[in-house]
Amino acid sequence: MRFTAALCGLFVVASSASASPDTEDRARYLRAVERGLAEARFAQTAHDWYTGASQRADASRSAPQLRADATGHVTATYRLVAPGFETELRPTGVDEAPYVGVVHYREWVYRCRDASADTCSVTHASPRAALFRYRDGRWDY
């Protein structure tokens, strides 16, 4: 026997002892809850990581790498994180670390005509990935 009642605005489901939930259904439910929690936490972790990576890359713009060619002409290069990223969550099959999260993003390499780094253009775009492990309810880089 199973019934639902509203109690202080919350819906409560109760069942008699003869209709106890199946252990497999309970385990499936708990895995779904854990995955949902992992996904929500990873979305925030990925955003925070991406923001930090972008800020660190922006700092390289103010201190570009300078190189002189055989004629003595100096060029400057620096790297920036391209706008936007995507996330991916993969199950590992290991209880101690049930998920791996991946942040997919692009990195742009700028080359400048001179050491002042005023006139620059993207010369190369590279796909990048950052890997994270979910363990004990938190994400580690």
C-alpha cells in the first residue's frame, strides 16, 4: 500500500512494510542523485577554473615573449584563452572517484609585428582540455 500526502507544503510518500522499495531501484536513485550533484558542482568548478585560466592568460598579454630574428627584428607573442568552453562528465566505474570532468576550451596564440605588441593577430588556435577528478564530493584539478 502506498499513499501521498501534503504536509506543510511538502509532499510525503509513505508505503507499508510489504511494499518496501527495491534495493536496486534505491541504488539507481542514489547514483542519479550523486550524478546530479556532481554535475552541478562541476558546472561551478569549470566556470571558476575557466575564469582563473582566462585571467592568467590575460596577464601574459602584458608580458609577451619577445624574439629577435636573424636580422634583429623583434616580434612578440602571447597566448589567450578563447571565449567559451564546454564541459563533459564521464563515469569512471570506480567507487572512490566515480566521475572525471573535462573542460574543453581553445587557446589562441597571438603574434605581434613588433616588441610593443600593439598590432597583433591570431596565428594559431589550439584545442585544449583540463581534467578534473570527482572524489569525496568535490572536484580536484
